Amino acid sequence: MFAYPPMHVVNPATGEVLRDVSEADRAAVTAACERARAAWTAWSSTSVALRCEVIRRFRALAVERAEALARTLALEVGKPITQARNELAGLLPRTDFFLAELEGVLAPEVVLTSPGDRLEEVVHREPLGVVANISAWNYPWYVGANVFLPALLTGNAVVYKPSEFATLTGLAIAELLHEAGVPRDVFQVLVGGGGVGAMLLEERVDAVCFTGSHATGVKVAAAVAPRLVRLQLELGGKDPAYVCDDVDVPGAAAAVADGAFYNTGQSCCAVERVYVHERIWPRFVDAFVSTVRGYVVGDPLDERTYIGPLARREAALVHHEAQVADAVARGARVLTGGSRVDRPGFFFAPTVLVDVDHTMAVMREETFGPLIGLARVGSDDEAVALMNDTAYGLTAAVYTADRGRAERLLGRVDTGTAYWNCCDRVSPRLPWTGRGTSGLGVTLSRDGIAAFVRPKAWHLRGV
Ligand code: NDP
């Protein structure tokens, strides 16, 4: 057996240690990858029906244990319990989508039948092999499952490195999958911090699927580049919303505030910048600030809580303070919040800034928390220019009563996802993909299943 060093799992709402776990060392990382390689061919030879059956059992177990799993998520990530339940519930339609679409994606595709020269051309789709899945803590059931479910269903083995801030959830995912019938070596969890992720990248794997920040994503890409390993990167964003002058102001303000502050603002597709047409500016700002002031900040296990602590603890608090200080030094005004909350744990008050511009970090760099800047714009063209003034390209939202206006605006915005009168939304049926520094590749949709197979071209000539 390996002697692993201990790692603390901390409750960000209190700072207390929830549990000590053992962090994988290099020998354990290597051994996990070797076991996965030995196991994957047998798994890939099982029938599609059997793999679907196993994942159906996993789904049933997730339903049966949803409340306990939501509680674990609330405790270790600080996610408000109602939102943790939503995440568990949201796992189900994703699972159902993958199960329904799998056979269609895997079916051999006959692209030519030519009886005259007895020729047939067929595309078969084969699994990749061993997939390294390095995941983020903010939606571990979503972003993890977007990778491990289609990877397992298509016949791959997965070595899963959850974020150290979602370790218990990572272990719970493995427990459910194993109980459902996924062989232990076909899905393995490596417990540990970023160093364990870095070690995993040095092993022989066939694909790396990473969800996390742009800064770490660049390191991941550099680590695997010399081996030309298949790479998928789901990275951060600085997602804009533009509110036109023809909206129902209170409704739009409440919807955009929810898009900015849900999950305590810690969503890759959270609204991070808001542009508001000058004709509705004062009314919108008032409605927005009054919505935000109504959010209950508190214990994630309390049913009333809407804003929890920051999962990355002190580092995240310092990051928020620095963005506020930078903005204020450059002329921004704080309309509500602006500082830590005076209580145990790692809470930042929901914060709204105005008089912001793109010289400020808060309008350029990912915040990933309960802090938002609102900027006034004079025209649709100005809004489009500002929405595109970013290296990121994950999502963009437009609020207007006019669908044509929304489509014209969103057609000019360089993002993988476009929202009309909605935001901070993910669908299993649609591709989830970032542009620019928001990443490479696709999860979800049929393309997100096909991402875990590679085509083989068959040229078949009869006698
Ligand atoms: P990080 O980039 O800090 O970490 C992501 C994962 O990488 C974690 O498991 C982390 O381990 C691990 N890691 C850290 N350093 C290395 C390294 N050198 N080599 C390999 N692995 C490493 O991101 P967060 O977990 O804080 O997640 C938040 C970020 O994720 C935000 O930028 C957010 O926008 C993005 N995100 C993007 C999504 C998308 O779909 N586009 C979805 C969800 C989040 P550990 O945490 O233990 O340090």
C-alpha cells in the first residue's frame, strides 16, 4: 500500500476541518493510470446496452441519495443547499440525454455503397482509451459528469482528479459509479491538489479533459503538447449581458442579477459585466441594487440562503478585495457591498459597482464571485463593441422585447453561446464550447459525446 500524506477538507462557511483525506503521491498516480490502461479494453468490448444499464443504475443511486449528496456539496463547497439540490436534479436530464443519444453517435456510418465496383466505405467510431479528467469545484456534478458520463458510455476508462475543494463529492461520484457496476479500475479518483493534476498529465493517457481557469488551462496544454494528446479545455469567462431600452425593467434586473449572483457568482457562465441602455439606466440600477440587497447571505445549510461563502477561501477574498480597490481607485462607486462579511468563514458581501470602465480589472478579468460592474451605454453598437472587448468568449446575453434585434446583436458577438432574455443557462442538447481564452473543444450535445470517440475509416471491397 502507498503511504499518502493527509489533506484537509475544509468547510468554507466556518473554516473548520470536515475531514482529513489522503493525497495521492506519484506512485499512486502512475499505478492508477496503469490499472486504467489494463482495464479499458475489456470495458470497451462490453455492449452499449450493458454500459447504458450501468449508467442508469448510477442515475437511480444519485436520485436515491440526492439529499445526502447535496448536503456534502453544501458543506465542502459552500453551495447554498437549495442550489446544491438543483445541481443534483440537473444531473438527471444530462444523463438521460447521453443515454438517449449514445447509440446514434456510435452507429457505423455507411458513406458509400457502390455495387458496380463492390466497394463500401464505412466510418466506425472507437473509444479513445484512458481519459484524464481534471475538474473544477464549482459544479462538480455538472462539469464532471459532462466528461465522465459520455467517456464511460463510449467505452473509455477515466482517471478523475476532482478539485481539492470538491474532494468528498469526487469520492462520492466514484462510490456511486462503482456501486452501479463500473469496474473499479475503469473509473478511479485521484485525491489531491493541483500537484496531483500535474503528475497525472505526465502519465500515458489518451485524452485530457480539463475544466478550470484559463491560467491553469494554459499549463495543462503546455504539459501535454509534446505528446499530442487529445485535449479539451473548458475555461473561464467574462460573460457580458446587454439590457436594451425596451425591456420590462424589474423583470430584466431580477433575471440578470440572478445570472450574476447564483452559485455565489461562482459559475463559468455567470454574468460578469452588465451594459445597460442609458434610457433605462436609473430605473435598472435601482431595481438591480434592490434585488441584490434582498439576497440572504448565510449558512449554506439554511434553506433561505442565496449567497454562500467563497469556496477558494482566503485567496478568493483577497482577489475580490483587489478588484474592488482597483475599480474604486479608477473612479468606480460601490452601491452595495464592497467588502468581506464580518462573520466566521469566507464570505464576501454581494457587491454592485457603477461608473466602471474597461481600464478596471473588474471589467476585464474573471471575478468568479458575488461582484459585478454595471456600465451605461448609449447605443447597440457601443454595447456590441464593449461585449467583444475581451479575450474570453464563453457566453453573452441580450435582454430585449425584440427577437430580431437580439439576433442581430448576438450574431455579432464572438462567443460559443448566445442567450436572448436568459443567461447562466446550460442545456444538454446544445454544445457547450468556449472561444478565445474560454477554451477548446465541446461538451454536451451530440458533439460532446462524439468528443470521446475517434473515427476509423473502413474501405471495404468485396470479392
Ligand atoms: P483551477 O484552474 O484552479 O483548477 C482546476 C483543476 O485543475 C482543479 O482540479 C485543480 O486542482 C487542478 N490544477 C491546478 N493546477 C494544476 C496543474 N498545474 N496541472 C494540472 N491540474 C491542476 O480552477 P478552479 O477549480 O478554481 O475552477 C474555477 C475556474 O473554472 C473558473 O475559471 C471557471 O470559469 C472555470 N470553469 C469553466 C467551466 C466551463 O465549462 N467553461 C465550468 C466550470 C468552471 P485543485 O483545485 O485541487 O488545485
